[in-house]
Amino acid sequence: MLGVKPGRRARASRRRLNPLRSLVISALAVVLAAGSGSLAYFLPAAMIAFNASGQSIDLPTPSPTSILFSPTPSASASPTVAASGAFTVLLLGSDDDSKFSGDRVLTQSMILVRVVPSTKQVTMLSIPRDLWAPLATGGTGKMDWAYSYGGARAAIATVEADFGVHIDDYIWVGLLGLIRVIDVIGGIDIVTSNPVLDDYYPLDVNTNSLYGYQRIAVLGGPQHLDGTHALEYVRSRHNDLQSDFGRSRRQQQVLLAIRAKAKLLSAEDIPSLAQAIGGEIKTSISIDKVARLLPLASSFDDPSKIHTIVLASPYTHGGAPDGSLFPDWGAILPLVHQYFP
Amino acid sequence: MIAKISLGAFLALLMVVVGVGSFLYLGTRQSKIVQPPELPTAAQPSPNAFRLPGTMVLEQGGALYSLSNGRFHQLTTPKGWTQPSFMPGGNLLVVKRSSVFSDVWTMSRLGHPIKQLTNNAAPRFSYDIGDNHWVFYPRISPDGRSIFLSYDSPKFGYEVDLSVWSMPVNGSLRSGRVWTDESAAPGYTGGDLQPVPVPGGVVFTRYDRNPDGSIFSQVWYSNRAGSFGHALTTPGADCREPSFAPAFNYLAMICTYGAQVSNLVIASYANGAVGRLQTVISNQMVAQPTWAPDGSGIAYLAPVVVAEPFQLWFVPATSFFQPKPSPSPSPSAGASPSPSPSPRPSPSPLVLKPIQITQYNDFDATSTLAWAA
């Protein structure tokens, strides 16, 4: 000790850190490492979410009606995001197998959903895919043609103009997306309204035979459904003599069952969920809006405040071209404006 | 010198451990609802758990399992076996379901297939997938001479409805009789399912339409082939999946009242008529209620939490029957008067605590529970 020169002692003491500084550096390292681990866990999901969300739809302003082919009904789309924070989303479900090129797919399902956070009310209006109505892309045709002609933009503009509603956002889901979502959340429980038997159900998922058929039989009653059987339940319509109204009701049942199951999920499930549905979901809802909406979702738990509407008779009737349905706008619009002010 | 190097090494190690650890920890925080279910044989009820009387046969994942003396035994491999029911003598009637058709088989109580009773595969050189047929829910009649089942014939075009058929035990569907021809009914509903032969007729679930096109289910009774029969429950009750007490004096079923719930409901029964409906369980998604062979209670399937797979439950009869039976049940709205001298269920709302038998299984809630003494 006595032999140590003063300069060497000073250098040695500089190489030694004082305990407080060591503690701070260690704490920072722990925080940094934990953050890195969490980032690695959530990053793939975040990337998928960023790719799927915030899709620009560039709706024409002030009203889509100005560019539309003169629709019959009143098309005074009123952009009303009420003070209550209410918003309207158009859910679109499509075939997206390789029978179709690119984004030119038909929408098997169109459901208009209005959410009123202040009253915890949700209204789901199923729009018949076979409804014969003016299309935003020009002319008149089945509602499910709109998306194939002009993507989400055309589908939204068509619904806004025909039904006189303002749509804030859209969510598009492919067939595989529905299967994967239900499988990744471990299936859903549902009371199937009736047995769904179909001898000519399309064999176009997970197969090379895109134009083949298969027989399906989803039996009636309470049951736990995986993604494939849930899709069979909501997609079959060969046996529904009243067009696809039965299918619309079943789609609403499955959506509510998915919502019930989703309430049991935790944030840590998001990566596996995102990986499963990657590429099968597109939405105009931004990530930050999703983050704001997620806490709301679990508070909508009163079944009496969830309204489901199907535009069966007297709102529609058969006899339109190509097996489609004529709308009775005089009956439809008051109903729509009651729930979608 | 040593202190800085040591601190650097320590921090590097700490960061690796914490980084990897937090990644792995988050993975373990995933909800348990997506975990695969256990096979019944892997999830034995505990020795102290409630033991159901007799032997029950259930289906999970296309395989049949028996439950007796509190232990599960696997009867078959998972090859589409489903919807078991016991025959006199202890053998089973079961359905073997493939991707496009299904057939009825007899099977020993140990799980050995004995005889294929129907042949519903399309003819060998048929190019129409619609030439295949479905058959579901076979059940033997109380006299042991006929098998009742749901069969998708006749069918026309796209419309595939199930009708109730009967066939001789030693015969075939070619010698069978149509009891309810659903293909003649207007509009597709799915048809008539889950026939339960009773003395003097058959009780089954019929799916029908409301004027607005929505579908409801009703429990019906028919006393002869080809007769229209009559409903035992109202359209608004939306009831299905009937099961009878051993003496055929009580009927258990599920009623949804048009909602995504399913209540366990019982009613007295006699000669094709039911008494007042009494809700036994109203806070679970109940499926396939089945009376114990000794009448001691009702077993059923239901998830522990809504949205999870279905588990096996039991509710003792002592919890929903009053100690003192009254002489006759009062008729329900829409049902025929009941002359039954059966005991009457409690009119007050019941608060029951059913007994959960299994925890982590995934029993098929569309498959019947076969239960014998």
C-alpha cells in the first residue's frame, strides 16, 4: 500500500465505479433489456398490424353521391360522428382464394356496425349481398359486386349513398382470416340456430381443386366450433330458400361469439393472433384508434344492448335480375336512420 | 480494472438474461383458453370426485370413451365415431361419420365394431357428391325391434333436410319407414333430428320458421309413421334435444328462447303430452341433457366459461324435485293436457349448484351421451 504511487492509485479509483452509479447503470440495463425482449415479442405483431391497418380509402368529399350513378334512394350521407363518440364501421367478408385475381373479390358478407360507447349500444345491420341497388362504380347491380369493381372505396361509397349513412371505417376479412382467427382463439361456443346441411358447399379453402364441392353437415344446438366448421356454418347458403338472410343471421351470431371469446384474451395473445391473420385483414382503422377502442370492447357486455337487423321481407323481395332482391327503400331507409342517425 | 470489466460482463449477462427472460415470460402470459384440450383418459376425475352411476359413453374428437367407476377408458380410435346410444343387452348403436356421409353401426360395449347397418356412401360410379347420405342420432325403440334415426332422404336439388325414419333392427333403410317427411315442408330448416322412441310413438326436435324467416326449434311427438304429429313445446321456447327419465314420466331438454343461451328444462310427460316447463339450469350453455338410468339426476355438457370447450356436468334429481310430489302436472301453453300422475317439479325458480365432472376435455356437444346402469 505504501509502495503504490499516488498517480496509479488515482487511475485505479477512476476505473472503479461508485456503487450508486453501478446501480443506476444496472437498472438502466435491466429496463433496456426488458424493453428489447418485449419489443422482440410484439414487433412482428406490430408490423403486421401496421400493414393491415390505416388503409387509405380516400373517400370523395363532400359526398360520394356526386360521382355516383344517380341512386334511387335519398343519398344524403351525413358525416355524423356524434358527440357521444359513436362511429360506424362496415365489415366486409370475402372469398379471397385464387379463383379471384388480386383484390377483385366478391363480398360474401356486408355488415354495417354502429357503436355508441356512451350507451354501450351496438347495432349490426346485415346488407344482403344480393340486394339490387345502384353501385358507386356506375350502373346498378348486386351489392357484392361493388367491392370487386372498386375495392373498399367503392363498397363504402355504395353503402353510404344507398343507405344514407356515414361510414367512418371499414374492416375487410378473407375466408382464411376468419378460420385462423377462430382457431387461434381456441374456437367459439355457439347455439347454432338449425342444422346446416349442404351437398354443394364450395371446396376452395386449403385445396387445389378450386371449383370442387364438398358435403357439409353442421348439426343444430349448442356446440364448440373450430374455424373451419364456423366458416361452414356462416358461409353455406344453398339451402337457404330466403336468399342469404339465414346466413346473415348466422354471421351475426358468429361475430358475437368471437367477441365473447375475445374478451378472455390477454395482450400477450396479440402476436400469435396477428401472425395467424396476417394478410387476411385490412382496415382503415389506425393503430392508435385500435388501441383506444380495445379497452372499450370488454365493456359492451349487455346482450340487450346489441341489436341485430336483417333486411328480410318486407324490406326486400325477390324477382330482381340474376336471382337478386329488390329493396323497398321506403321501408329500409327509416329503419336504417333509426339505428344509424 | 477488474471492477469495470466485471461490471461490464455482469451487465451483458444481465441484459441477455432479462431480455430473453422477458420474451419468454410474455409467451407464458398467453391466455390458457387456446391450450389444446386433454384426452379423457389423461384427465381422470380425481378419486374423490363425484362418481356417476352406471356406465356412460361420450365422444371427443371422433373417438368414444366410456366413464364408469369414476374412470375413463378409450373405446375406439378417433375415426369419426359419434352419437352413441345403448341397446338392450349392452351393445351400442353408434354413427361413423366420414367427410361426406355417415353410417349406423352396432358396437360392443368394449368398442369393437360389430355390424354396419346402413350404407350411405354414393354408388361407386356416381359423379354426384349429392348421392351420398347422412344419418344421425340412431336410437332403439323401447320394444327393441326398431331403430329410429335422422336421415337426409328424400332430398331434391339443393335442399337437404333430415327426416325421422325407422328401420327394423335386423333390416336396412330400404325396409325402413319415413315418419316425418321434412322435404315436403316449405323452406329449408334442417329438418327433424334426434328422435327418441317412447312407448306409443317418437319424440324429436323439429326446426321450423317464424313468419320473419328466422328459425326456431320445437320438441314434437308423433305416434305413427306419416302422421303430422303435434308439438310439445311452443315456438317461442325454442326447445330441442329431448331426453327421457327411465320411466318415461319426465322429459329433459334445452330451451333457448331465441337467444344464444340454452337452459336445462324439465317437464312431466305422459302419452304424448307434457306438463309445465321448469327451468333447472339457466346460467350455462347446456347441451345434450341425459337422464341417469336410475333416475337420480341429469348429466349434460356445458363449458365452464362461455366460449370454452364443453365439459361433463351432473345435477342430482333431489335438487330439482320437491320432496312431496303432487298428483298431476298442469299443462303448458300450446301443449296438450297431461293426464300424467307424475310428481311435479318445483314452481319456484331453482338455484342449483351442478356438479362438474371433468375439467379440461372437449366433448362433442352435438353427440348424445349414452348412459346405462
